[in-house]
Amino acid sequence: MKRKKIIGSAVTVVSAFLLFLFIAPAAYGVFHVGNVLGIAICLYFIFRFGAAALYSSFRELFLRRKATKIIWTVINALLTAFAVYAVAVSGLMICFSLRAPDENSRSTAVVLGAQVKPWGPSTLLRQRIDAGEEYLKSHSGSVAVVTGGQGSDEIMSEAQCMYECMTADGIAPERIYREDKATNTEQNIRFSIKIIKENKLEPNIAVVTDSYHQFRARIIARKQGVRGDITSVNTENGFVGAVTYPAMFVREWLAVPAELLKPSSLPRS
């Protein structure tokens, strides 16, 4: 019984800490379905283990009648199925984020865009720029496609912002191809692949984005007809990136199946 209490207390403390991490990104303007789902999961574990007596009373209330017992059983089965799914997808996300290009790779870097602020690249975009530059500097035979259009609240296209930052940091302009029409990840990759084919660049690609994003980016690339090697160049998170990471990671649990259910944009042969 004492061991059970210790485990319950540990789960409650961890859940409370994660609850803070799912709420905190709102201070930086980041609040979406990943935050909401994360908050809901944390509240469930806090209720389940931090208020165990209340949870037991609630459970007994449901189990008294046949109809409510069925509802309880169905809810628990769905929660268990979702937990198994979340663990499986998380494992795949981590696995594919670790598929880094080797030191002799000539893969074309595809640097995915993010928001441009009035003063320049957002923290997220700056991290992707830095990761892209590091890849190009360590792989002198490679080039990059920087991809991202211009939103209504952006002073320039994301591609142009990345191009200007990279060239200012010493990357040769001829090594950077700009794709400035994309408005989402699917278009980022589809339009970049078109540029790669038109310019006869190396067909193997190294996707430059956040680690939680790599699995879905890979799914999109395969749906867009990429048959060569797809590797991952991950960003290094600063403070803001670390704070928003849990919510972004959880959001991918829903984004991955949504992407899998989307029909391919490739014309049927």
C-alpha cells in the first residue's frame, strides 16, 4: 500500500509539472489542440492518482448499474487504446528523428519555414535556419531548398527571410534555392520536390525541422513520390522551443493520422 502511494504521488507530481508545460506556451502565443489534449491528459492523471479516493468513489458509482458500467468499460477501453496508439506513434516519431544524414551525405536539405516576425525570423524559424546552416557547412557538396510563403502578418516570405539570414551568415547564395509559395507542410515538401526535379538536384533529401515534425514530414515526402533516402536534420531548442515542445509533440499524435487519411496530391497513373 505504501509503495502504491509513493507511485501515485510521483505520477501526480510529474503530471502537475507537465500540466504547467502545456499551459506555459500560451504566454508565447502558442495554444492549440496539442495544449488542450496535453492538459486533459494531465488532469486525468492528477484526478486518477492525486485524488485516488474520489476517483474510487466515482468508479464505484458508475459500476453500480449495468448501463453506466458499460459506459465505464467503453471509456476505459478507448483510453487504453489511445494510450497504446500514443506510445506507438511517439516511438516512431523518435525513431525517424534519429535518422541523421552521414558525414558524406550529399542530400538536398529541405528547410521548412516558420513564422517571420516584424523584426526578423521567429525563434522557431531561427532554429531551423541555424540547423540548415550547420548542415550546409558540414556537407560542402550539398545545397538547400528553403521553403515557405508569406503570410498576411509577415513582412516577407519565410523563404526570403531564410535566404537573407543564411547568406548574411556566409552561405553562398548559389547553394540556396527559394520556394516562396507554400502555406503548409504538405506544400513545403511538394513544391520543394518540384524545384529539386527541375534543377536536377540530388533527389535524396535531408529535412530540416524540429524533431517532433520529422515523422509527419517523412510521410508527406513519401506521398509526394520521394523514393530516395530521407534523413532528419533536427533543430536545437532554446528556452522557448523547450517550453513549447511538449504541446507540439502531442499535437503530432493527431496530425499524423490526419495526414495518413489525406489523399495524395500526385496524379494517378
